[in-house]
Amino acid sequence: MEKLRIAIQKSGRLSEKSLELLKEAGITLNNGSRKLRSVARFFPLEVIYLRDDDIPQYVEDGVAHIGIVGENEFAEKGCDVELIERLGYSRCRLSIAVPKAEVYNGLEDLQNKRIATSYPVILEKYLAEHGIRADVHVLSGSVELAPSIGIAEAIFDIVSSGSTLISNGLKEVETIMQSEAVVIANRNLDGEQKSLVADLLFRIRSVMAASNNKYILLNAPNENLEQIIKVIPGMKSPTVMPLAGEGWSSVHSVLSEKTFWSVIDRLKELGAQGILVIPIEKMIV
Ligand code: PRP
Ligand code: ZN
């Protein structure tokens, strides 16, 4: 049987989470450390480990059928591949930063300045759209050093926690794009490959849904039962069972991580008691 070949980042901001996601999707890799490829057990999948910058091209060429890559690299490389899923991790933004002490009043201040970056395509496009002429200076790494060593007045780079900027005496002045890990796919997959991709995506979505949701159990006073059910609608509707004690019901439902704390507060106001919140292992969506 044919194997699906997936490219993931060898080492860097996406690699650990990507491996973890595959693992939670039930894909066990016979991972010798520092290997460049590994074969999955129990799923017809082969993993190749690449530099993130190379992944879009490998996927476009069909060397890998799909890949997990930062949206930043996807946008920068402009390869003809299809974005098939957003994964929600390794979130960061791509921003312009200038030395902290510099007065910055807006994009006009960048006119005719030198900007160092590893993302010239995204930057040039943005500058052109905003009518700014600047000298884009391409560096493959340590971009944040450029102002202090005098080779640029500004930089354009990934910002996540912001600590790299701070430790290099820079301040973020323009955010150009948001980025997260995404799955990209080759555009010419055959039927069998497509169905393997669909199987894998189904597993990945179940893992993501589970991590974004919690199972909640609580005891509800019957007089507020209707309102409580409105607060936690669940996947279809919550399970409601009478308690042995008069006037109370047990309610089971699924709660989204996003609204979690506001919902808990509302439930307490409505007199819910004995609230238990349990992680969900997998959620079949
Ligand atoms: C990026 C970027 C910054 C840092 C920002 O590098 O170039 O150096 O992350 O993150 P922070 O805001 O949390 O400090 P990355 O680790 O992706 O390595 P690379 O530049 O070599 O790809
Ligand atoms: Zn990189």
C-alpha cells in the first residue's frame, strides 16, 4: 500500500508540537534521534524532517504530499500548494521593529530606510501596497542584530513573546501578519493519497477539538435548569439526569475552552454546585 509522505520541521518553533500532534492522532514514529525520515506504525505514513523554509517547495514538487509549516513560510515562499487546515499552535506575528529610542510616527518614517528581514516577499508586498520605498536587506538569521551593528534602521521579523525584541533594544511598530502552524498539500494528489490525507485530517481535527473542549458535570437546582442548559448547550444538548435528592439534576455537557471561565462564572450565579471539569481525550467531530 502506498504511504502518505508528510514534511515537518526538523527543529524549531513548530517541530515539537507537530510531533506531539501526530502522536495524539495515534501515529507512532519509530524515531531514532536525529533521523531525517521515519515511518509510522499503524498508519501508512512516512515523515521527512526538513527546514521549515524548504517545506512549501517540497510540497509543491510532490516530494512530500503534505507538510506542516508556519503560515509565515507559506506566505513568503508563495508556492502553489493548498492550505488545507489551520492548526492553532506556534502562533506568532510578523512585525516591523525599530530601535526603542527612535521616534516613530508611522510608516512614512520608513521611507528610504534600510529594513533587514528574512521575509522579503511579505515585506516588499506590504511596503508597495502602502507606497513606501525602502531598501530591503535580506538576512537569513539574527535579523534583530541588524540595527545595533549598523546595517539597517529597522527590522521585519517574527515576534512571539516579544522577548527577542526587548533584549535587542527594539520596539514593535507595525504588525503585518499573524501566523500559526498550517497544513499544506500538493495540488495533484491522486485518489488514494487524497483519502489518506482525509483520514489523517479527521484524526487531527479530533485531537484539536478535544484539546479545545472540556467535559463538564454539575448539579443544577431544578428551578434554574432551563437557564443552565442555555449556558452550556453542548454538542447537541446536555444530558440531564434527576438526582436522588429532590429538586436537583445532574447535567453533563461539553464546554469550549474559549468561553470556559465566563461560563463557569455564570453557572455559579445560577446556583450550580459540584462542578467537575474533565479533559477530553479525543472528540470525534
Ligand atoms: C524567531 C525570530 C526571533 C524570535 C522571536 O526566531 O527570528 O528571533 O523567534 O521570538 P520571541 O518574540 O518569542 O522572542 P526562530 O526561533 O523562529 O528562529 P529562526 O529565526 O532561526 O527561524
Ligand atoms: Zn526559519
